Amino acid sequence: MAKPAQPRAAAKAPPRKTAASSAQSRNTAAAPPQPNRERPNEPVRYKATKAEMLEFYRQMMLIRRFEEKAGQLYGLGLIGGFCHLYIGQEAVAVGLQSALEVGKDSVITGYRDHGHMLAYGIDPKVIMAELTGRAAGISRGKGGSMHMFSVEHRFYGGHGIVGAQVSLGTGLAFKHKYSGDGGVAMAYFGDGASNQGQVYESFNMAELWKLPIIFVIENNQYAMGTSVNRSSAEDQLYRRGESFRIPGIQVDGMDVLAVRGAAEEAVKWVRSGKGPVLLELKTYRYRGHSMSDPAKYRSRDEVQAVREKNDPIDHIVNELNAIGVGEDEIKKLEKEIRAIVTEAADFAEQSPEPEPGELYTDVLVGQY
């Protein structure tokens, strides 16, 4: 006789989630991942002395007035070819390069290069002479706006090919490490160039070899004429080095003291042998991409709003006022700067053009 079927055991009900356990689960899921590698310290605004702040103001105002004069000379036909002005971005070059040692550390940038040269202490007269194509120019009148160079200052250009300076800057860093001279390289590039392939090849080598280089993205929001939000899938550009284990820091590029504070941390990290670091400087250019750009991709109201609320020179003037520097002292310094720029323009206009034979110098000939 068949045995009667045994009744099935009742399935155990899953444990009831209490409000406390649900909250604990949510908190566990939302916990930010812990970094598994060392990073530079978070930068703080640089605590500058009165003398340092006056020097920051002097350099930034020199760049502003120099670039305004260059724009005038371009309009008069005294500057030919391309001319990319740095107006609005002055705090970046001044804040970063004030933390470097001229003659020891290398600087390389793209074609918006006049401001970087001035921030590295190069004579405004030879820069303006180069802009106007004169023999007295820093590249003997053959480089023009985009191709300036000074071995003495370790300023290596001035490059017209978008992103090319990043690979060259990585080579400069390799040279510093190979020779053991203690120098670092600073390679500037823009938000547009941050999408170029050679940038990431350079990142990979720089981190593998722990090269002493500071990669600087000057994010002026528009590249050539397209908003960074439309052209970059990841528009938080300081993150671009993460897959290469390069730490990134985002900085207010309109505040020279914030920029200098970030430069302090970056230089300390790189000089200590920990490899490259990436800085994204959030800045803004007031003029078009170049002098031939009408900048119709943005409104005048947008540009004016930045000028009124976030101008880098206004920032440092407010800091100077706060420590008791009066308008008379500031106006006196600005008058001196205007005289320097006027002298540079006069020098350029009065200098002769290169001799025809100069066409045949500095040309590499032969097969290797």
C-alpha cells in the first residue's frame, strides 16, 4: 500500500526590512569609493604678502594692456597672420608661473602665448617686435604671434598645431628627469586640445615614467567656438587623467591667489618625484578665439556678466584694497605699465624688418 504524501514544509518568508535596515542599505550603497592611491593635498588660496600681490597685479595688468595694444596694432595692419589674445585669462599664467623658477623650469604652450611669455619675465619689447615681424623680435621676426621661443628663459613656444605642445612638454619633462636638474615642465593646452589623441599618449608615458610635468588645461569654455559642454562628453576636464592614475585638481582660474595655491601643491607633488599632475583652470576669454573671430556663438551679455562679476584683475584690486593699498598707488602702477606697453609698441614700429637673407637661417637641410 502506497504511503500517504507528506505535507510540504511552508516556505520561509524573507526577513522583513525595517526602516533602519533600509536606511543602512541605502547608506552603504551611496558611500563614496575610497581612493586607493595617494593624491596631492587639496589646495588653499595662497596667502600673499603685500609685495607679492602688487607684483601679481603688475603682471596681470601688463598682460591686459599689452594684449589690448596688440589688438590695436592688428587692426592697423601692423600685425599680420593670426593673433590670439589672452585678455581675461591673466590670472592663470601669472598664478602658475609665479611658483616656477625661471631658467630652471620649462614652460610650453599653444598659440595663445603672449601672456605666458610676459608672465615669465620676457621683455615686452621683443615680444611686440615679434608680433609685428621685426628683426628685433624674440624669434627674429619669423615666428610671429604663434611661434615665440626663448631658450634662455626655458620658454619653448608657442605652437600652432593643436595639442602638439603636450607631447613636446612631456619630452621636456623627460629631459629634466634624465639630467637630474631638479626642474619641472609645465605644459599648457586648452579645453579643445584636451580631446586630441596625442594628449593621452603623453599622459600614459608621463605616469609610467613618473615624469616631472604639470599638465595645465586652460578651460576658457569655448575652445575655438564650440562650448565645452557640447564638444566634450566629460566636461569636468580635471578628471581626464584618472584612467592613467594622474591626479587632477579643478581651480578657479579667475582668482590669482587660488591659482597660486594650486600651483604650490602641484609643484610640490611633481618635484618630489611622484609623477605628473593635471590642473584644470576654469577661466574665460573676453575676445574671440583670434582677432578674426566675431564670437557670435555667445552673447555680449554673457561676456559682460563675467567682466562685471568675475574679472581676475578686479579680484586682485579688491584684495589690495582690503589690506590698505589705495587707489592712488594702484593708478600710479597702472600708469607705469601703460608707459611700458607704449614703449614696446614704439620699439616694434621703429625696428627694421628682417633682411632677406634671414629666410635661409634656422632651416634644417639634409637627410638623416
